[in-house]
Amino acid sequence: MAPKGSQRVVKKIVAENRKARFNYEILDTYEAGIMLKGTEVKSLREGKANIAESYASDEGGEIWLINSYLPEYLQANRFNHEPRRRRKLLLSAREIGRLRNAVNREGMTLIPMKIYFNDRGRAKLELALAKGKKLHDKRETEKERDWNRQKSRLLKDNG
């Protein structure tokens, strides 16, 4: 058993939006809960979710996750969920206000970064407040990545 003072945070990542860091400049991240049905949780635990083309939107004072894909749970038969349904995100009123202001005033976008299960077994979504990158910014990111790769190879070869 681990000592009382040390806490180990275990995150089981279910789905990750890998292209988000390339297409967007991430300014801030938030942890949000997701309102899910029972079959959606079971489907998430199988690890076949996809959030690559999804986004979050502010509607009626609430934040919604739109276009995320959670496949149907095979053993659920008639009680199954709709795979691409809109899901409500659970955030505090203060966080919703901040996100709403950033999106409406400053033209930012809400991007889901990853879905994971926290140490208590709850499904959480890492939501990022982001600004879209221009084409030249994407090229700069690619150049930097290539240079870092070459630099690590040179250091490894020359010691």
C-alpha cells in the first residue's frame, strides 16, 4: 500500500485529439465532466471513442460537446444510445462564463483534447480554449519538430 502522503493520479486515456495541437494554439485547458448514459460509459470503457472532429459549443448558458463519436455498446440491445448525440459538459458557472466570454468576444474555439477516466473512475474531458493557427504557423511548427528530431539524432550518434 502507498503511504498516506503520496497521491498517485491515474488517468486512463480513452480518446485523444492528436491533431488539435497542430491545428490550434492552445491557450488554456479545463477539466469538465460529461453527462453520459450507462451504455455510453460502458462503451467508453471499451476504448473505441473518437473526438477528432468534435468541438464544444455554448448554447443556452450551457456548454455542449458536439459531433463526438461513442460507438453503441453491443450488449445493450434496445436500450442503446445514439453514437453522435450531443452531450452536456459539466463545468462551474464561473468557468462557463469565462469560456463564453472568450468565445464570443475574442473569437476563440473550444476544442476537446482528450477523454479519460480519473482516479475515482469518472469520465472527464480535457477542454481547451484555443485560437486557430494560420498556415505559416503550422509550417513553423513542422520545421521546429523536424529540427528537434534531427538534433536528438545528432546528439545520440555523437554522444
